[in-house]
Amino acid sequence: MRISELSRRSAVPTATIKYYLREGLLPPGRATAATQAEYDEGHLRRLRLVRALIGVRGLSVSATREVLGAVAEHAGERHQVLGLVLGARPVDEGEEPAPAPGAAEVDALIGELGWEVSEYAPARAVLGETLETLRALGAGLDRAALRGYAELAERTAVLDLDQIDPQADPLEQAERALLRTVLMEPALLALRRLAQENESARREG
Amino acid sequence: MRISELSRRSAVPTATIKYYLREGLLPPGRATAATQAEYDEGHLRRLRLVRALIGVRGLSVSATREVLGAVAEHAGERHQVLGLVLGARPVDEGEEPAPAPGAAEVDALIGELGWEVSEYAPARAVLGETLETLRALGAGLDRAALRGYAELAERTAVLDLDQIDPQADPLEQAERALLRTVLMEPALLALRRLAQENESARREG
């Protein structure tokens, strides 16, 4: 397909596609004339992933280039590719993660649940900091409540992974997973707010 | 207690407390001398709620004054007070909510689940817009998946409401509920990210 068709099918403007080509985020098309090139479905899938990494995950162009490089190194390892695209694991695991507030409690929870997660997962720090903040405000959670939330997260993750088409191309799987993971976040929080209102009404009788 | 003690117990600086007093967010203390006043536990609870409305929910001083006014009108009606403090229902229900994208799908879901939620709940619009965005990107959810997420939200809300001490003062209940609802949001999303990584690892075997 021509660049105009690639633009139409991806909803990414032609000028932006040319910028991604110059920045090496997309491989060049097959030249058909001095100023024309032909693109294929692989370009389209990769372009969609680039758009999701920049527009939805909010990465810079250079961070996107690093993620794509790491994804290429792990092509075929679906779990690694998903982790890289979702940001569950950093591209470069060189440094030991700094001990974050609440890390011990998070480690204990993950151990108790038997979860297999990278020690570099950024979500560990987010969780630990939140638990510390709540405790400092005198609104800390007890272990049983935290465990209850974690078990509901497990079931949410099962639903999330069920949405991924196992037949799809790995880059396409990764792009869909990224869109659904990040864009569903406000919807999940909104569902919780609505469910809270309903549950509160129910308890009042 | 003196203002210094009120400051210490609430972790709100004295200058900020004086500002809230001038703005009418806190009722004056009992004057004990020309420049001294005595505050009680009621002041402390109200101050904590003010701090949570401004610092955690992000309301302006004038919006906080409106919420406190509406809370005072509904004192004793726990469900109303919680809804006002959490922002589930607006202080002024004068205007019809504008039809938002995805509203029909949200209405259908809420009807199917039998949830009792205000037609003014801001979370309705957030949910509808997210569903529309996902659909526009070709990553829409089918009805069964959406229903699955909603049922997990119901169970999350049960856990949330279980954390509220039914013996506590209503303003204190509202403040705790606000802290736990808003501050838990990043923790719940972090738990989902960790659970996704674990579930992905599990499926790879």
C-alpha cells in the first residue's frame, strides 16, 4: 500500500508517518520510484504499536525506539514482548531497584500470593508508596483487605488476558493489550465508583 | 485544645487552619481570651475532611464550602453524605446531564446489573467515553467482558464499604471513605499490572 493508504488505515497523519520513518521507528517501505514506496501489513501493525506506545503509554520517541529494539530481541517470546510493551519490565535491567517505601509489605504480599513478577516492575513501587501514604494518614489497610483487593486484581487480569486473540500477530497482541490495559484504567475506576454508590445504597436499605 | 494542638493532630499547618477559619470552612473555636480559642474533636474531624476534600479530591476552597453545606443539609443520611463527599452526586442537581458518548451502553449495563446510581454520577460519562474510545481504536469490549469487569467492581465496592467503621462519626466515615477511594486508585491499578504479569507468565507455562 502507499503511504496515503497506510495513513488512512492507521489514522496517523502522513507527516507523522514520515517523521517516524526518519526516526527509525518504522522500517523503510519498498521503493517503487524515486519518491514512492510500498508498505505492507507489517508496517501497519508496527505503526499502530508505535502510536499506542507514544500516544497511549506516553513514551518519548527515543524510549519508543528502545522498547521496539528490546521487543525485536525477544520476538517470539510473547510474555517478554507483552511485559516490554506494557512497561511491566524495563528495557534495561542493569541497576538494582532502589528500596522503595512499603517494599517489604509488597514483597510479602507477592510472596504470599505466589505471583511471578519482575523485581523491577514499576507497579511494585506505586503499590508500596500508596500503602505507606494511607498508613501515614491513619487510613491504612489491614493484610486481609489488601489480600482481598489482590485477589480481585487476579481475576481482572484473567479477564484482561482473555481479551487477547492468541491467533493474532505478536505485535498486534501487544498493541491491543497496551490499549486495553491503559485505556481501561479510567473505566475500571469509574465502575468502582458506580458500584460503591450502589453498594452504599444497598446497605442503607 | 488550642490551635497548635489541632495543627499537630491534623498535620495541617496553623496558618492553613487560620485561612480555613477565615474562609468559613471551619466554625470558630470557643473564645477563651482576646487572641485565644479552644477547639474540640468536632473541629478536628471537620478539618481532616476539609484537608481530604482539598488535598486528595482536589476541590477548590469554594467547592469545598459547597460540599460542606450540602453535607450539613443531609447530616444523618449516611448514603447522601458519602455520595456528596466522594463526588458521586453533585451538590446542585439542577441541570439535566448532557448526553455523553456511550451513555446508552452505560445505561444498559447499569440496568442489567440492577445498580442504583444517580443519573448525575460523573463516573457514567467517564465509563461511556472510555468504551467509545476503545471502540474507535478497534479495541472495543464485548458485552460479556464489560459485564465481567462490572461484577469485579461490585466485589471491590463491597471490600471498600467493609473498611468503613459503622460506629464512627459520619464526617469521619466520609473522610476515611474519600481517602481510601481516591488514594487506593493507583494501588488498584498497580495490583492489576502485577497480576497481569503473573497471569501472562502463568499462561506461557
